[in-house]
Amino acid sequence: MQLIRTLAAWRPDLSGYRDVEEAYRRALKSLARRYLELHDEIAELDDLILAIVTELAPDLIACSGVEFNSGAQLLLTAGDNPERFKSEASFAALCGVSPVPAS
């Protein structure tokens, strides 16, 4: 992350636009700035998802092995009508993880 921040803070020489090294510096600076912006946006969205999942399904998050990302995916998969799942097997079939009988 320190390297990314260093690249984003570079001040390339704008008069050297024909120099290949300066072109690389400008490109690396641009990529580093985009990375930092996306990194911050992902962190904000993760906080939002955590708050939503914690409010909607605190018992789900309390389960061992279920973090907020996987909990959010389970909530999305179940949708607004979880009563359509008659058993664990029907939920597993929807998720595509039901066991295949081997003979």
C-alpha cells in the first residue's frame, strides 16, 4: 500500500511528454490513484453491507464460519420469500451445492 501511495503522489514532468519513462510514470500515477479510489469505495461498501446484514440477520452472523459477505450472499439467495425453501436440501439445490449420489 505504501508503494501505491507513493506512486499516486508522484509529480511527473509534464514537459517530458515524449519521454517513455515519463509516460510510464504518468500511467503508474493514474493507476495508483484509481486503485486508491476503488479501495476506499470497497471499504465504504463493506461497512454498509455489514450494517445491513447485522440489522437484518444478527443470528446468521453469530453462526460460526459465517461472515458478513457470505451472510449477505445467503440473504440475497433466499430473497424476500424464504418460506419457499422446504428443507436444507432445497436451499442446497438452489445454491448448486447439493450432493450428487455416487453409485
